[in-house]
Amino acid sequence: MKSHTVKKLVLMVFSACLFAACSSVPKVTLEETDELYILDNGIVEACVAKASGDLVSLKYGGRQMLATIMDENGNPDLRKDPPGANPEGLNRGMTDHQYGFWSHDAMGPRDTRDAEAFVTINPSRNGGERAEVAVRGISEGRLMGTGPGARPTGQFASDIEIRYTIERGLSGVYTCCSFVHPESYPATQIGEARFCAKLAPIFDWMSAGDSVNFHYPKDFYAGDKYVYTVNQTENPVFGWSSVADSTGFFLINPSMEYMSGGPTKVEFAGHRDTNSEAAPCVLNYWRSSHYGGAEVSVKEGEHWEKVIGPFLLYVNSGTDHEGLFNDAKAQAEVQKAAWPYSWLKGLDYPGTKGRAKISGHIKINDPDAPLAFVNCHVGLTVADSIRFGWQRDAKHYQYWTLTSEDGSFEIPNVRPGRYTLVAFTDGVLGEYNKSDVVIKAGENLNLGVLDWTPVRYGKCAFEIGVPNRTGVEFAGASMHRDPEVVLKYPALYPDDVSFRVSESDCAKDWFYMQVPHNEDPEAKVLPFFGIRSEGRATPYRIFFNLPERPEAGEAVLRIALCGTCTRSLDISVNGSKSVSFPLTQTSDGVITRHGSHGIWHEDDFRFDSSLLKAGENLIVISVPAGSLNSGVVYDYLRLEI
């Protein structure tokens, strides 16, 4: 979308917000029944179940936006076992919710303990400008969570408080969820955790991002929903629209501080299951097992809190799906500018004065580094025992920004705490780390010039690709969403990859994904499971020239991977005996789930430089024979001597 169009839409949305202050805009009202809170601002009406914290109804202009099961009186059916429910209660969040819900709700396992419901902002006390309700579940003596993978007895030892907020003139409702693990609670781990909104049948166009934006009616067989995942940070607004009714439902993340995995995290934003009757859904995954997953592990005796959100469930109307999506993007800019929200009180959520602004300037000390920074990410993360650090962290808050071309950066609205500052950029292998960055409330901290000297083990003999944490520059990368790409490789490279450093082009001659070579003409793709067939070992041959034989010492083949589904690679140098080289990351599901990247890591294969010679040399990297779902996705390779 062009910048002037975005600015125009932002101004339109901002004007609408100003108009909300006029007396002609209906005031917010809050009604209460034995089972429900009903929040209404004349544009949207939201019904919240007191027993669970579920959003059981959301009406826009009087029309139901959710796939809510209604009773004979036209009200949300709040029976514990509506049609289709699992009688054992397993995965209740997947079977008997047909509306908006948190996978870890305030009810916990059914029939165990009542939740506490209360009003946190009463519109009668603020002139009808805002209303907010909360539903709190206490975990003491039981486990919470009924979402994917959870047992009927629950999963996570944490008190949970869910809130919904509605404001005057805004076409939507905010929600957030607070998790609190007191020191007295046992050690615990959380499984998949997200907010899900199952939508009404009118919605048939999914807009998960610019790369996933298409007509998706209920009779369209998607095959494998994993082909529709997107980068979360790049897509803070996503949802569905109705082609016939020109009505939209979008989820807007005003901040990514509460999400997992940092700026490279790939995730579901929405899908419709293979069952054509399944409701289209919007998903805000703050912790998942997808593409390497993330981790929330809390120790016994550890006090831990985290607030997910608030984020906005935004509904709109217009002329077509493109206009609806653009309007939602403009609303996202308004919400981002308003973060942190001043109205959220009573949770571990500091306002503007309780946060800090961090700035600095990254300087790279490397003669081979790019002159200008491209896609240079700088983040504040929490060093912990989580393997692969921020890439798999859902336990803590993270703060990321992009630098300017000269490496300067600014990160606003940071919570107080102790962080590790991390930076990585296109064109530079590895990342910068500065530990023990202590941030205080209200502080404006300038870290000054941060000198980054990338690791070098010796002189570069060759490099293949660009270090950018994806394989986008390699052949075939544009086909990563195609579930049959693994089966297409043998036709494209019947004799496998032979790459001559002085002549070859990585965009044509180096396939982005190295997997076993299929020889079974009957091999087929199974949705969600990849390909249940095996193939022979696949060698990638690298030919390169050296002007002279290296002096005695060590050579290092630096292999940067952005997807891994194998335990090891077999590597040989100039006909030497092949060595089984173990990888630090063994499985992130990227190949099976058709992702562009998962957990990035570098593994260094070290060998005696006496194996090299003057003239032409050959290094062979092989993926062992085995499942066609196994293998690696390449980011970059470099040989240093």
C-alpha cells in the first residue's frame, strides 16, 4: 500500500476518534445478567461469559460476527456441552468454543471452581467513555488451560485474569490476559497458548498478510493450512472479510512485546480447517510449537507475571476486501501510536511514565561488512536458559526495532528490567550481544556507539548466499509454500547440486532446501504430515579454487541454517572419508510445515587445512538417506582458512 494512502487512512481514522468525543456518538453502556456482561457502544455489542472469560458474542451493526451457537431465544448458548463437544473435555478449546476465547481461560478444567467476574471500568463513572470487565480464575491446587494438547485436568499452574474493554466511538473491542505464577505454585510449563476468534459463515476472504491474501470460501479445499503461515512481526494486523457483505474482522497487535520468537517468528494468523463446515478463524499465538516453537517454563518458588495484550478485535465495513484490509492497517497505526494504553490499570502493565526509551548506534568493525545496514534488527531480550535464546522465548517481553542505514536506533516504551541487547543484519554472519543492560522506569538511556566485531576464523575462501536468516536468495525459495516442492527437487536437479564458486549463481544453482532425493514415483504429500516416503542420500558438491595450498592449520566451514529437520550432515573434503557432523538444532518442522525459515543457527565444521590444495578443491555436503521430511534449509555458507 502506498505511503500517501496509509497517511490518508490514518487521518480518517484519527478524525473518527476525535468525532467520538462529540455528543452525537452514543455513550458506552454496560449491562449484566447472571451469566453475561454486555458491553455496547452503539457500534459493537460484546457479550462476555462470566464463568470463563470467553467472548461469546460480538455484534457489529446488529449482525453477529462470530460463529456463536445461539439458543432458541436468539442468545448465546452457554451450555457446557454444546453440539460437537468432546464428552471427556479433552481440548475443550478446540471443540466446543464457537466464538472468541483464550486457550487458557479463567474457568480452567470444567466443573472445578467458579471464576470471579467483576467490573474494572464502569461507564457510569466516566460519562460513558469506556467500559471494562474482568474474569479471574485462581489456579491454586489445579492446572489451567484447555487448548491444543492440554489434558482434561489442565496444563499450566497460573492465575489467569481476562479483560475486555470497549470505548466510545471505536469499532471493536480490546482484550488482554494476565498470567500470574506466585512463588507458592509448583514448577510448570505452558503448551500452545493463543487467542482464537471463530467467525461467522459470511467471512470468506482471508488476509493474513500481503503474501497471504485470497478468497477462501468454505467449499475451497485448502489441503494443508501450514501453507498460510506468515511472519508475525511483519503482519501485526490480520483477519477476514466478507466478499458479499463487505464486512471485515481483524485482529490488531499494537505492540509485539508480548509475542514470542522475535522478528523472525513464523506463525499462524488464521485458517479454516479441512472440514468445509469449520468456521474461519483468527489466531493470535503468543506461544506455540510451530517452526521451532517457544518456551514458557516457570520454576517452583519463582514469581512470574506476563500480560498478553491488550490487542484490538476490529470490525469494519466498506467497498471490498482490499479497502477493508487497508482500513484495518490504518487503524493499526493509530493503535500503535497509542501504546501503552493509559486506561489499563490493576495489572502488571506500566504506562508511559513507567517505561523507558533506549537509543544507540551500532558500528560494525569488519572490512567485508556492507557499507549500509539493511534489515538491521536491534532487540532487547532476556538472557535465560532457553535454548537458542530469544528465538524460542515466550516467557519474557521482547522489544525490537530496525536501525537506520547508518546503524542508529531507538526503542521506545520498554519495561524496566535487565536485558541483553541483540543485533543482526543482512550481510553479516552472526549477531551482536551486549549483556546486563539495566533499564529504569522513565529513563531515556543512550547506549552510545556499540562496536560490533563479527567473528572471523580466518581468510574467506568462498561464500554462498547472503547471511539474512532466510534462504530467499537461493533457487526454489519462492516455492516454499508448495507442499510438493520436495518432490519437485529431483526433476530440477536429477544429478543433485554441483556448485562452482567462480561460475555458479546461487539463485539458479543452489537449491534452498537439501532433503533426501526421492526415487519413489508413488510418493505423495499428506496434509499436515509432509511426505511419508524415504529417499536416497543427497550430495551438494562445492567446487572452488585456491591460488596456493594453505599453511598448516585449521579451516572452518561455517554453515548457517534457517531450518533443520535432521540430526547431522555428512561432509567430506577432497575425497577424504565422510564425517558425520552433528547439528545443534535437530528439528523445527520447517520442511514438513512448508515454512520459509524456523530457528536460525550456525554450525562450524572444522577440519585440517592440509586437506586443501592449490587449484580446484571439492567439498561435499550430504543429507543422509531417510525421510523426505528430513533435511536442512540454508541461509549461508562460508569457508574460512
